[in-house]
Amino acid sequence: MKKTLSYLACAVVSLTVFALACGDSSDPKTPLPLPDGGVMWAECNPQQDGGGCGAGEECRFVPFYDRSICVRPCDEQGACGQAEAACCPTGEVRDGGDATFCLPTEVCEATPDAGAGDAGEDGGSLTDDGGTLEDAGPGTETDAGTPDAGGPVIVDDAGTTTDAGGPVIVDDAGTTTDAGTPDAGGPVIVDDAGTTIDAGPGTTDDAGTTIDAGPGTTDDAGTTIDAGSPADAGTTIDAGSPADAGTDAGTPIDAGTDAGSPVDAGTPDAGSSTDAGTPTDGGPGPGSYTNIRIMASNLSSGNGQDYDPGHGIRLMQGVDPDVVLIQEFNYKSDSVADITSLVNQVGPGFYYYREGGAQIPNGVISRWPIIESGEWKDPEVDNRDFAWARIDIPGPRDLWAVSVHLLTRSSGARNAEANAIVTEVRGKIPESDYLVIGGDLNTGSFNESCFTTFRNVVVTAAPYPADKNGKTGTNASREKPYDHVLVDQDLNQYRTPTVIGSNSFPNGLVLDSRVYTPLSDIAPVLSNDSGAPSMQHMGVIKDFRVPAF
């Protein structure tokens, strides 16, 4: 049926015939697949609101694949942040021919510049003839009762407003009125549904880099258990690196116990039960902004999966975070006094939430009051859950922080955990508030399927934090992106460079004391803190400048 109607379109217009529009007999090509069974460019439904794509993406028809896929807008002068992608038109004339998107390089290589004379859609004719059979706008007559005047409509005609965009064959939306007729509707091949463009900064199309370039495999740790039992992945090298600690904390057991403390450090929300306690929501005056530095910290060291040796504490102190998504949140006896001591070393008077009854607990440390907190069940493991806290940052919107520690067992297990988190977020957190999900995701590459799942609620796409040498890996050998700070679109629009001393990191910082210079910028950090025994992770930092009004 599609080919038959396409031939009718060609007969009506009697102009240049595209092979893709008029019956290419070859099988459709498939967007690049991913090693874990997912796809980098997901197929979408243009008849569905937003096409079913993630935030920051649009459902666009790509003639090269003869189908619609989720793509994100880009600037031709910029990079898409992944080797498999380039910034180019889809192959359709749209938005004056200037719209460009992050597409597979094979599409860009095969698609000529769609800016002018690249006929096929949205221009009212198949050859963009400038005002013959289309609503050509100024300089022509109205549509003059051509095939659009009450007869069968081969494509979506956009009616009385400009064409909303989307995959079409001969979209007639050249003017704001269509020859004075209501476009008396015939069969429509493709719903021209290019609406709901998420024009905010950032995207959600993950896979900003090539397949994880490190040695080894894509499965992290290659075992069937990870801390879900007394043995914590204590098998082969962790994720194929030659020096990645060997286990998930350098010991054959996963920290032993929760040090006898089944409660949240013995205090309700770190000593605060009110919403900042002031009528101004804890914020500065009208028109002001708040700088927020968020850090992912699985920086335990030594043989106990704890912060007793002090390396991780110094690393947190050195970058002065406002919010810390902390994993393996153990310190000395884990008593209220000891946990409070750790928190006060990170920031005097800071608030915290630490999940109870966990062997290697997750938690949140905050400069601002925590007014609500709790934990969500991890469906894949029994010795920890997902810790969350609602933080009363300055201004009318709260920040919800979710601290997670995903399994090393397999990418499938991590995707199951991601699905559980997304379900909880959608059921609990207001869309009007800010959201950050972060911590130790144990991901072997940026292309894992869990990122496709997470992008339903947060931005997962490049650019990624890096060290001074541009390396994005966060495991001990710096080959794999284990650790992340992922925020929703509302917060991502306020992202700023991470500035520490004389250094500026435009996309955020991967903190590795072994390469950071000068160390005086991050005192009291010592040069080998990131290389301490059983230190398996690097800290990850992102900065935001948020309006407090």
C-alpha cells in the first residue's frame, strides 16, 4: 500500500522521483545495533505523541532506513559526542532545510545537504519547485484547488497551520492557509507528528562514545552474584581490566555487616524535620541563583569497604561538594556519632540520609536540609537498596537525589535495576521538582541498555565528565565509565563548567588525584589517594547554577 500511494504522489507531482519515496526494492537498512541487544537509534511511532522518544529527542523519518527513528537536534558546528554519529540533515526538507540531527555516520555519508532543492517533503512538491503545486507562500497564488482541494490526501497536509513536521512524502504546509479549503481529508499515509520538541539543552540519546575501549569484555565481573550473598563477585579481574581491584572492594566478602546499626544514623533526616525552617525556603533574595555541585562517591578504600582509611574523605573535601551521592557508606563503628563525624568532615553541619539494615549502604549528604527520605527496594540484591532524599535547596523547587549502587553481575541485571528506579521515580517525584540519579552504576560502556531506560527520566547523553586528559573512565584502571551523575532535563539546562582553582572542566570532572594538577587546588587530597588499596572508583562531579526564584 505504501509503494502504491507513493507512486500516486509521483504521478500527481510529475517531478523528480526519489527511490526511497517511490519504491526502492531493496530491504530497509537497520540503525546500528548495540552489543547488549539494544539500539543506539530507537525506532519510533510518528503517530504517537512525541513518537515515544525520550526527552530531548524527536521522531524523524530517515529515508536511508525507510523508517522513523528517535534523534536529537544538533548544531552542525558541534559534535555529537560519539564516533558512530555525525550532525547532518535526515534527508528530508524540513524547517527550511536547516534542521540537523545526530544521525549514524552512514546516513550522513549517503544523504546530500537537505538545505535547498532536496525535495521530498514539506515543500509542497517533490522537487521544491518554488511555487507550482505547493503553497509557496509570498509571491504565488493560493493553492488554487490543486489535488489538495477535497480529494484524497496522500500525505498529511497540515491543514490551516504550518506543517508540524515529521516523516511525510509531499507535505503541503507551505503557507498558513491552504487555498481556503479545510483540506477535506483523504487517506493519510503518515501522521505528520513532529511535535513536542524538547528544546532544552542536553539530550537523552546515550552512547556518546564508542564501545568501551578498555580491555576485557562488556560484562562487568562476569559472575552470577554481586553482593547479593556473602560473596561479592570475588572471582576474576573486575570487568577485564588488569588492575581493577579483583573484587568489588578488594576483599572476598562484601564488608561483613552494617556495623550493628539498622537505622538511619539514629536521626530523622539528619536532624532536620522542617522545610528549611524559614518562610523563604532557605533561599536568597529574588532574582538570585544558587550554585550546586553534585558528586558521585564510591570512594571507600582498604579491606572493609568503608571510609576509615581517609582517602575517600579527603577526595570529597578537596572538591567541596554541596550534594554527595555516596556508596558503601560505612565509617568506623557506624554509630550515629561516627557517621556524623564523617559527614562533618565532608561539610561542617551538613545533613545526611543513610539507608538502614544494609551491608554496604547507599546514602545522600547535603549542604541543605533533607525534608524527606527513604529507600526503594533493589530487586536484584539483598545487601543494599536505593537511597533517596528530598533536599530543600534555595528557591521554590526541591532537589530529589537518588543514590544507587548497581550490580556488577551483568548488563541485564543493571537494566532491571534501572527499570525499578524509573518506576519509583515516576510514582513518587513531582515533575516540577529537580531530579538527580547517581553513584556507582558499574556500567561497562556508555551504550548499556540501562541508559536507554534511565533516559525516560534523566539525561544520559554526552558530553561526559572527564579528567584533565579527557579520559571519562572511572574504574581503577580508568577504562570503564562506572560512576555517573545523571540529572533531569529541568536541572540539566542549568549545567555549568566545573571550576576548581585555576582549572575549568566544561563537562564536569572525573577526579583522579594521580593526574590532577595542581594538587593545591584540591587540598587536603594526596597524590595517591585515588590509587589507594582497594580504591576501585573515581569521584564524578557536575555543577549547576539554578535560579532561586
